[in-house]
Amino acid sequence: MGYIRPLDLRAALSAQKEAEFQGKRLGEILLEKRLIQEYQLIEVLADQLGFLHEEPSFSTIERDLLFQVNPNWCKRFQAVTMRRDDEGVVFAFRNPLDAAARQAAEGVFGTVVAAISTRRAVEDAIRNYEEGRQNAPKVRWRSTRPAQRASSTA
């Protein structure tokens, strides 16, 4: 897609051998060295790996799906539900190759369609979910038992 120069790619590949970048994926190095923007990297990865590219927005997420998991679950797996489609539940993952996250999603929702998303979009959706839960009106339950009346003795 032409987002980085061959020279920058070679520099990032070489950096993988440095102690500072040991164990990091190429994309992480490209981002840390500011050789590519995250949305560009996500676009390339989606194309190369065959994933949808989705940017979750709390306002467009199907709430009945989202409410089946809590914000801590979303944080742990860096994933949020998006919507249902003909193939299953579309999930926006920061890393759709994370087997644990995919298995957790499948354990809750069954068939999952993995999409890749930017860190910021996933984190914003999770933060908005948390804030929405904190600001939701509290439901007060009333007892269905009749109130006991004080007996009066005259």
C-alpha cells in the first residue's frame, strides 16, 4: 500500500534484534518509531490477514450484545462486540490473532467474526461503556409483600 519506505522497513526489521525491541512485533516497532500511523497499519493488516477493519463507536454498538459482557471483560481481551450479521457476532479486536480473546468471545457469543481495530477506538468504546454503566439510573426494587401494619391496641 506504500505507507512506508523500504529503508524504514529495513530499519524496523533491524531494530527487532535490539534489546529495546526484543519480543515486539514489526508493527509495534513501526508505530514506536513513528514510521507509520496506527490506522495505516490496521488497514494493511486487515488486508493481508483477511480481517474486517472496524472502528467501534459506542453509539453504533448493539447494546444487547455488549451487555452480555462487562467492561472488565472487554479490557482483559481488548475487544468489543459490534453487531450481528449472517455469519455471527462481529467483534472488534485490537489483536484478532489473540487466541485467548477469540476463544473467550466464542465462549460467550458462539460464532464470532473477527475484525481488527485501532487501540484508541477499542479503548474509547470500552471507556464509554464504563461511563454509561456508571451514569445509568439505579433501579430500585420494591418488595411484593404487603407492608406490615402496626397493630394498635386501645
